[in-house]
Amino acid sequence: MKILVTAKRVTDPDAKIRVKPDGTGIETAGLEYKLNPFCENAIEAAVSMVEKHGGEAIAVTIGTADVEQNLRTALAMGCERAIRVEIADDQLDSDLTARILVKLFETEKPDLFLLGKQAVDGDSNQVAQLVAEMLDLPQACFASGIVIENGEAVVTREIDGGIETIAVKLPAVVSADLRLNTPRLPTLPNVLKAKRKPLQVLTPAALGVDTALKVATVAYEAPPQRKGGIKVKTVQELVEKLQNEAKAL
Amino acid sequence: MGTTLVIAETFGGKLRKSTFNAVTFAKALAAKTGGDFAIGLLGSGVAGLAGELTGYGAKAVYVADNAGFANYLGGPWAKAVAALADQAGATSVAATSSTFTRDLLPRVAARMGAGMVSEVLSVVDGTKFLRPMWAGNVVATVEVKTPKAVFCVRGTEFDAAQATGGASPVQAVAVAPEDNGKQRYVKFEAVVSSRPDLAEAAVVVAGGRGLKDKAGFAILDPLADLLKAAIGGTRAVVDAGIAPNDLQIGQTGKVIAPQLYIGVALSGAIQHIAGMKASKTIVAINKDPEAPIFSVADYGLVADAFKAVPELVEEIRKIKGV
């Protein structure tokens, strides 16, 4: 099985994000970067499928050279090789991201394209679905389980109201949710090995992708802050406040 | 100018109330652009629900009732919705964010060649919109550059539209899912609960990892019963299998805004706060006085949940006289 899998770099999901005073972006000084948690689930799924069925997992990402550190993490987790497409994160929207990934899919012709269901910075939750439609492939998004059998991926999906199971014929696009698996931590020997694995760099121009955006982010601001409340000392005081002050009971 | 096609969502043969949040968005957009809106209802055996959609000022309610829509599948449905948008002469498609619409709408956008805005918080003008990024720690202004657009709307930011009278014409349309045989529905295992829907409940009681296990989580039941509340949880309790995934509140789960939210034994990670900070009144009960949840709580109680929750139930029973 040949699997293409995304390895997007994001700001540390637990970091406090602050907007620049001029509203042109976020303060990046001192920020750490990690692999998008949903991409980690996708990579774990890809690598364990290759371990089971043979083949190769190829990690792909889009960004400037500094994202290669995180791409190497995907290699250390077990992907055989990696591809980076050179364009800065703030020059992208979901549509352009998808159009670049579509080109990589067309070049590599994998059996399965695994993506994280959303990136925890932009929070758009669009790219897997866009890629699937652009390629006219079946999609199974928000996967909490994937079984490959008889040329299909049988996927359990976490949806409102319960768990759904659908089957999609390969090649297919699947987006990973957090309950899909527990991503492995790369071992030191694998981290060292990852440094020597092939990493190809491409450009949108070389792929023939027009970099015009459909949706541009034009300003950033901090959300309205909730003003802090009070601490109550007892349950009785809490109930009294809820009843008489907040009128919430 | 332009028409927004609002996609109605149904579940178990009923209209989801969240449909009317998207109607409010469509009205807000129409007010900025001088356009109007229509409603699209797709499903199997849904024609009878059309009457519930005619009193909201839509220029038409389009009904595509086809047995092929019995189960949702992204590819076939996206083709149908894009075809309906075309027939309706719609310049944009909108729906309230849910796992159904988040799965469907990007495919519709790709098919229409439209820019798509996820989790719309408000309408700035006809092309600019506010949306959250970084788990709601940033509010971004985004500009749609394409003539057509698709919007996935955050329900908590647009009040459900109220019926205004009038009678939108109901029009049956011959739009069917185009199944290319690449995907099939297998089964659905519903989470059965007698409690209100988490996304719609007026009161929500949420539990965190501090409740330890299923037995611990169950201390929330009497409180939820008493307040007719929905129960929710953090990612941690869902990951641990203590609560089903459908109950996860937060950045990657459900975003809620009840009148009263009571968070029990949860620390208030950024990702959880992203999903509940729009609640009207927030109560936090946690034994750690430094827990971040207290920074957004109107009323914080530093206490052991296993003692405080049963006490809270007793006190509320007293004032309610039950």
C-alpha cells in the first residue's frame, strides 16, 4: 500500500497565542512549533498500515524550510520519505493547500491519502474534503477507526449523535480524528535514521499551481475577554448567587 | 445582490433546530448585500418537513426528496447540493456547523469553485467575515475573493431565526444523489440519551478527568436530571472512554453557549474553553484553585467535586422544593 500523509507544522497547541498590536498576525517570538495533533494521528495510522500491509508512507507538507524539522518527525515515526512544497503558511488558504496536495496525489498516485481532520491553528476543517472533491474520490472524514479490506477502507466516523461506519473504495481520502490511535514517540535511533531519509522540495510553480487565494485573511484581533468572576466559599453561597444574582436556576 | 441557499439539516426524521441559526446568518448577509435567501431541504421522506420552513421569509423552499438520500455520503451529496445551488441561482451556500455540514460543505465549495469560510462568527460586509482561529484565541477577518461563496456558520453566534409569518413557496426539485459506487453506508450506532441535545440545551453540566472513571462521571447524573441539563465532557474524558465522543465540548468537538454551564473537575484547557466560553453564566468546581477554568468562570468554587456535587444537588432541591 502506498499512502500519502500530511505532516503540518502548527504552533504548540497549548501555547497562549497573542495577536500583534497592529493586527497583522500573531506574536511568534518564543513560540514553539509541533506537528498538528490530527496529523500525528494520520501519520500513526499510515505507518501502522504500512507495517501491516507493506508499501510506503510518504509525508507531505507545505511551508518554508523551517517546517522540515517537523517533517523529520514524521520520518522518525516511520514514513519512508517526505515532500515539502515551498510557500509560506500565510500565503495559503484551504483551497490553495488542497490544490497543491492534489498535484502531489496525481504525481504519487497513492492508494490512500490520510490527512488530519483540521489544523489546530487555522481550524478550518476543509482540506481533506476539498482534495477529495477535486480528485473525485470518496471521502471518510473524522475517522476514529480504519480497516483496509477487499480494496476498501472501512472507516468509523465520529459524528453528531453517535458513530457511523462507511466504506470507501481505494483510492480514497480519509481524515483522522483524535481517537483514531495513540501516536508513537520516535525513538532515538529512528530520529537519527530520519535525518538520512529523502526529503524532496518542490515549488508551486514547478507543480503548475496558481497561488491566487479564494479566501484571504486580512486582519487579526484578540477575542473579547470574559471578565473574571468571583470565588464562592460554599455550595450554599453558590446556589444563592445562581438564584438571586445570575437568575440561572 | 445574490441568493444564499441555506441547507436544512435533519436527524431521525426531524428538522434540526440549528437550521434556523443559518437562516439568521443568511438574513444578516442579505441585509449587507441587498440579496435574499432560499432554503434547501434534501433527504429521504423529508417533504413533510417543508412546512416548518415556510414562515421565515425565504424566497423559496426547495425540496429534494429522494430515497437515495436515506444515508449521508459526502461525494454524492455534494454533487446534489451544488446542483441545487445551480438550479436555485444561488451565489452562496450556507449551513450551521455540525459534523454533517463540516463534512459536506467544503466539497460543495470545491464543486462550485467557491471560497469557503468555516465557523463564521459575524458578517462584516458582503465579502468580509469574522471567524475564529487558534481555538478561538484569535478572531480573524477573512475576505472572500470569489464570486461564489460557501459558509459554515457557528450556531452559537447567530440566534435561531423566529418565524415571521409569510409563506415561502415550496418547490419540489428533481435533484438526486449521484452515486458513482465509490462509497457505501454501513451502519450508524446512535448514542441513546434521554437528555437534551448538548448543542441546544439551556443548561450543560460538563465533567473532566478529575472525576476519574465512569462511576465518578455518574455523579453528574442527579445534577443534570434536576436541571434538565445536557451532559458534556472534556477531550480527556472522551479519550479515556468515560464519555462518548458525541459529548466532547471544545475546539474539535461541540461549541456550546447555554444559559448555564457548570464545569466539574475539569481544569479548563485552551481547547475546552474554546467550546464553552460563550455560555451566559459559567460555574466552575475544581479542587485546584489555580485551574484555568476559574479565569472564565462567573462563580468558582474550590472544592472536591465528589463532596460538592451531591451537596449542590441537595441545595438546589431545597430551593426548587423537590
